[in-house]
Amino acid sequence: MAIAEKLLDDLAKRRETVFAAGGEDKIKARHEKGLLSARERLDALFQEGTFQEMGAHIKHTARHFGLDGKEMPADGVIVGTGYVDGRQVASFSQDFTVAAGTLGKMHATKMVHSMRYALKMGIPLVAFKDSGGARIQEGVDALSGYGDVFYQNVLLSGVVPQIAIIAGPCAGGASYSPALMDFIIMTRENAHMFITGPEVIKAVTGRSTTMDEVGSAAVHATVSGNAHFVAENDGQAILLARKLLSFLPSNNSEDPPHHPTDEMTLAEDPGIEELIPETSGEPMDMLAVIKRLVDAGDFLEVHAGWAKNIIVGFARIEGIVVGVLANNPMQKAGALDIDASDKGARFIRFCNAFNVPLVTLVDVPGFLPGIEQERGGIIRHGAKMLFAYASATVPKITVITRKAYGGSYLAMCSQEMGADLVYAWPTAEIAVMGAEGAVNILYRGELKGAEDPVAKRAELAADYRAQFATPFLSASRGYITDVIRPSETRGVVALSLRKTLSKRELRPMKKHGDIPL
């Protein structure tokens, strides 16, 4: 019995050491900065009492320079699983109070273990990134550890959802792991993500910069497009992760967590028609339209600050989880450019990987013209949208609200690109090009002799729309499923979603397509 008590006492002391992490002073310093500790982050993510730790007693090897005898509780990363809203989720949380959360071989081994567990059990992975980068003392072993993590990120991709919460520094090679994941949430004040910081940039290029200019949440959410969400603090970041998980299946073999209503509400919504401007030249508030279509106006916008000319995000329509894509006429007239194409294509491919139906709202005047766009590869980037939609096998429902011109009509999921059902409002204009451009080509002679060129141009533009752009012309060719009143949109889409959830589509056998990256 005495021996047993000694063993239990030893276990208690070891646990105390692990739970103490870098010590009370370091944890207090984190709190003063508004940061949660690594364990507090996991406690906030999971339902109370459901977290089970893995590998708490794993340690670094002592053969590395300067590490012999150095105590690193849990080797600077806490790993385990718990429940989020009744579903199991795997997670790891890097601990900045222990060796600045730096990654060594055993640190990486623990992360990889949680990722393999997520893969085998078919459960999402949430990763808290808070690390000073590679543990320099471990040299190539640290690099090997990063390679192990990246490889697992790729294996998990498209199989289980992966969410990264950047809640501190994420430096150098550490930033590639979140980049390989599905969604990145950054905290506004304390998170930084970069490959080379200001000092290295200054040494190599001679250019002075700041951490905020190269690695802040604001930069990654609005300029680089690396961050999908920005949270004010750790607590809000965790709430965002939980909200995101509420729309996603645990793995690619499951359907999203639909909660279909017992009785569908298919009543018309006259209010949506009040959002439509009098002329197609005035921008329409597409976010307002989306919020009238989705349940309780609850729309989780993804990449809200980047490539604002296209809107993407998750919602439910009569309880069915959907991924929504929409042109935003209030930004660049809703035209597709390089960034918008990348943003849209990636979102489409995620939804397709995890069986999320796609609802597309179209109001697009074309691809954005310009020398910079052409030289930047708009052809290649725009082709990503075509590729993503054409290769998606989930239910695809498209609503053409107003403009749908040229190649952008196809890039926004027309029937020819695999849409299962395509609806159009009477205000829709579907044509090779807009009326103004077409008038210059088709009616050049009539314009030259006009007494009032402005009035004549308006008359000819109206004539062009009536002859070549009306939705009824497309409907007469079978390209449009039906022309509907805007007020009918929610009911029509809701009913269409219910009817297409059983969709099955076989594709040619191949390893994978060659998307124009």
C-alpha cells in the first residue's frame, strides 16, 4: 500500500508540473495582455469535463545543444480531444509560456498524433497557434518536425475540417501549417503571422517595415487574404471556431449538420423587392439580399475583409446548411478579378469536399478589365472559378438577379457549368456583353446620325436588352429553369435544396484534375 501511495504521489507531482506550464508569473503576464493560457483556450473550446489529454508526459530528447536538463512541461504543446456541441473534436494548443511555444521534434510528434487521431476517427481539428517558430537548438530535427506536421495537414485536407486559431506569433515555417488548413482565425491585437519578420526584411532588402505591416491580422484579412476571420480576442476567436463548426460535418463522408424544418415556410417576401435599385447601373446591397434569404438573417461571412467584390459564407435555408457565393455590386461593381476568383474558387472547393450545397447569387458585369489584371494572370485565376464550379458535385442552385455578362456568366455557375437549377429575376440581363458596349458595336451607324446621341444611345441600349439580354430569351433556350419574382426567391431556393439533397453524380475515374493554380 505504501508503494502505491508513493506512485500516486509521484503522478500527482508530475501532473502538477505539467499543469503549471511556464509558471504562474508567465501565465499572469499573458492574462495582463488579454491572452488566455494554452489550457484555458482548450477549456473554452470544449464542453466542461470532456477534454482528455494525450501525451502530457512526452519530453524533448536531451541530446540537443543547450537543452540537457531543461524542463519543458508537455514539451510546449497540449494535445487532446473533447466535445463541442456534442461532437468530438481534436485539438492542440501551443504553450508560449514554455520555451516560447517553439517546435521541436517531440513537440511536432504530439501535434501529429492528434492529427492522425482526427483522421482515424473522422473528426475536425482545431489548432491554437502561438509559437516563436522552430526550436533552434534542435536544428534539423525541428525542420523534420515541421515536415511531419505539413504532411499530415495535407493528408487531412478534404477529409476532416481543419481550423487554425492564430492567437500569438506564428513565425517562419510555423505559418505554413495554418496555410495548409481550411480556415484561419486571427486575433486582432496579439496575433502575427509571417515568413520573414521586419529585421530579416531590413537585412536582406534594406527596406524598413513594422510587424503590423507584414504580419498583423488586419493585413492578412484585407491584403494577403491569408486570414478568413479576425477576432477581437481569444474568447471571440473560440466562439468563431465553434460557430464555424456548427455548419460543418465531422468528415467528408457525412452530410453537414442540417436541421430541416418540419414545415417549410414558402411564403413570398415582398421586402426583398425593395432592395432592388430602379436601374441596373445602381449597385444593389447583396449582403442585405442574402440576409433576407437565409434563416433569421444568420450569415457567417468568410473572408469578409478581402476581395470584397465577391461574398462567400455559410448559412441555413429552412434548416439546410448552404455555402453562399454572391457578387457584390457595391465593390468594383461586382466584377470578378484575380483575388475574387481565388476567394470564390477556394470556397467552392471546400464546400464540395464537405458536401455543402452551393447557392450562387449573380450580379456580375464581367471580369475586371485592366493591364494589371491581365499581366497578373486573370485568365489563369478566372479559370479557377470555372474549374471549381464544374468539378463540384454537390447540389448547385443559381439565381441570376441582374447582370450576367460574357465569361463571368459562366464563371458564376451557369447551367453549362453544372448548375442543377438556374433561376432568374425579371430584372436579369444575360448576354455576351453589357448594353452600353454592345451599342457601340451593333448600332455604330445609327449613333453617328442621331440628333440627340445620348437619348439615342439610351433607346438603343433598351432595344438591345429587349432583344438579346432578357431572361425569357435564355429561358426559351432551356438555359434558365424558370423566371421568378424576387419575392419568391427564398421559397424557391428552399424547395430546390430539399429536392436536390439526394443528388448523385459520377465523374470519370482519375487521380485529380489539374486546376490552373
